[in-house]
Amino acid sequence: MTQPAPEAPEAAELLEIALEAARQAGALLRDGRPADLGVAATKSSPIDVVTEMDTASERLVMGLISARRPDDGLLGEEGASRSGSSGVRWVVDPLDGTVNYLYGLPSWAVSIAAEVDGRAVAGVVAVPARGETFHAVAGGGAYLNGRRIHCRPAPAPGQALVATGFNYVQSVRDHQAEVARALIPQVRDIRRGGAAAVDLCDVACGRLDAFYERGLQPWDMAAGVLIAREAGALSGGRPGQEPSGELAVTAVPGLHQPLQALLDELGAWHD
């Protein structure tokens, strides 16, 4: 059963905090990027990188949230985590698209979602290099720079522009490449942007028809999925399931079900 959204004043408060944190972190990342930026650490593989700016952004976001709402829980990609007592948890990717950022490509973002009792109720994805901020509150629609946005009308599957992403572990990437190879002849084309939060927002505003990926973490999709859904898109995992690390599929209505079924058949949900 769908849980009711929180009272409007609380959702609005959470959104304002997320917008302010994303604005400050985005400015830090855009204006404070060192000319000699390099890799500070690696995670799942030598190409899954962390820079000093990832951790600086996370410190800024978590510090602001903690100052405003000290009883809330936190979950951040770079390790910030705590349990809370308020029923609210913040799910933060301080720099989604780190490799893009490292190379000077514009497709990177700050992604912040507020969950109430496990359900995302406010989300912000700021894409500073594009001058864009997406936001949504559950039940309130999705917005880009303050203007209401909607996903595209459903195309025929063969005319769909679909985005995806690839894992940093080579054995997993090999299988994902096989899935993409099988999918390409059945859609218009495939894009690989390199930042899941940005891809989800591009579905929301009509730049893509669909996005799918295996291996996403909560911070990769919490805000973006809410924004896409509030723009009219559908999001799930394997048929009948919610999006998860196993598989996340977000697409315009009319395309979501056939794409979800096709990806399930192609084995996009396993390595």
C-alpha cells in the first residue's frame, strides 16, 4: 500500500534544505575544482575513483543538514552514515559522475533526497555545469529551474532513446555490454552519460525516453527516481519490483513495461 506523503510544511522544509545544500555543494564543485585535480582513492576497482572534491562536497552537505536537522539519519556515498530518531533519512551523492568531473565533462551532479519512513518525499539534483537544478516533492510534480517538467510521450520501442551505465568491475561490465549489444537493434539508440542522477532527470524533462542500469546504490537514484516519477515516468526493477541494485528501469509510460520485460529476458538483472 502506498504510504501517504508527509504534511506539506515538513516536505517543504526538507526541500528547502536540500536545495540550499545542493546549491552550496554545486558552487563548491564548480568554482573550487583544482586545476591539478587527481584521484584521491579508489573503491570497487582501479577505475572507480574518488577525488578530494567528492569528500569535500559530502562534508559540506552533511554539515549543513546536521546543523538544520540534527535528529535525522544520513546515508552518503563517501561514508557519512548515522541512524536518526526523527523518521527522516537523507540520501546523498555529493558528486555523481566523478569520472566526468575528473575529465572536465559537464555531466555530473549533486543528488540529495529526503526519505520519510523509507519513502523519498523530496529530491534535488543540481547539475552546475549545465546551470540546471531539478527538484520534486512527492505528489507535487517535478521542476527544472523552477519550471514544471514532464516526460515525453511514449514512442514505439524501436524509436526509443535509452540511456544506461556500466559497472566499474570488468567481469560485470562484460555482461552489461552483452545486454546492450542485444538491446541496440531493438531501440533507436543507446546513450551512456556517466551519471545516473542526471540520466534520470533527463528522462524527467524529455531528453531521454528511458534509463536502465544494474548495480545502482540508493544515493545514485533516490532523488532522480522521485523526480522522474513526479514528471510522469514509471520506475521499477524486475517486473513487479521496485528499483534496486539488482535492476533499475525508468521510462515513459507505454515504454516502461515492454522495456522492463525485454531487459528481464536479456538478463540485465544478473552478472
